[in-house]
Amino acid sequence: MGTFWHDYLYTPLLNFLIFLYNGPAAGNLGVAVIELTVLLRLLLLPLSIIDERNRFRYEKLDRKVQTIERDFKDDTVKMKEKIRELLRQHKVNYWSKVGLLGVQGLVLVLLYQVFVAGVRFTRYEVLYSWVRMPQEVSSMFLGSDLGHHSLFWAGLVAGLLFLNIYTVQKQREHLVTKSDVMYLLTFPLATFVLLAFLPMVKSVFVLTSMLFTMVVFGLRKAFFRVKSSE
């Protein structure tokens, strides 16, 4: 497993990151990480489209979901069972989201391995023949070191996450429960604490991916208007 991880996951990602650093990123490792994230999301675009299709279908069922939530508000187990049954009937599933999050989670782990000890080359790091060895790799991005902790970048991610959750809950304000309010407050806070203890590169990756998702969602909202199912 260790050999597979190093040779087929870690090494390809490191090489592609250095390739971007040498070329399109013009020697800026932060830009290279952003480019890597965008290219990854473009590669995963079919899953993103499926995920947006499922979200679109779910929004069309919004009135029926609200009815179920109102009728079974005192029986959450039955409520979830009825909602799952409704989603199955209309072929709404979340495997695409699981795939998206899984691949991005894997890349996050790999980026952590690349940056945790700084980007340096030993006999364990192998660059392919088509990747030029840079004279020096600077991990500075907008005045901060990608390999160090950053409260500012962790705060950006947490703030954007808070706004996203708040916007969704605002649209269904009459159905928001105390647990929803707690989720609105605790999830962004937990995300901030976690990212604050990790290299800044994680925050840059997550923030770029979130912005990409928002762009895809915005395009879908612009071209497809939701009509609630009766």
C-alpha cells in the first residue's frame, strides 16, 4: 500500500504541481495550487453536473419535502424515511457528491504530505523526465507561507461556509430548527479550528474548490429556473 500511495498518488501530484509551478504559475506555488484545484474540478465536472442535477431535482421537490417535514416534525425518523422514499421515486441520489468529496479529500491528504515538511526533494521524491527541477521552490503566497498555519485563510473558508449555510437556511426560514442554528454556528467554527492547525495550502485548496462550486451553481441557477412540484 505504501508503494502504491507514493508511486501512483503522491509522486504524480507532486510532479504535476511542480510542472504548473515551472510553467503556467510562473514560479508562484499558491497560483499552482489554485490551478491544480481548478483543473481537478474541471476533470470532475461530470460528477459536478450530476450533483447539480440532483440538487435541481431536489429543489423541484421542495414543496413536497416541506409538507413531509411539517407533517412529521415530531417524528424525525419517519420524516427522514419519507423524504428518502420521495427522493428514490424521483431518482435523486448523492453518490456524485460522495465521489466529489472523496477525490478532493484524497488530494487534500496528498497536499498535506507535500507541504507538511516543506517542498523539498530527497531521494524519495522523483521528478519525471518532462518536469524540470526548479532551482528553488518558494512556498510564499500573498505574503504567507503555504506550509504554515494561517488564521486569515482559515477564517475566509469558515466565513464563506457560514454564508452558504445561512443562505440555504434563509430560503427555508420557517423550517429551521434549533439544531439547524447550531449547525450554522458550529460547523464553520469547527472548520476554522481544523484549518487553523493545518498548513495554509489546505485553506487555499478548499476555498478555491468552494468558489468553483458556487460558479457551477450560479450558472445552473441562471440557465435553469426551478418550478416546484405540485
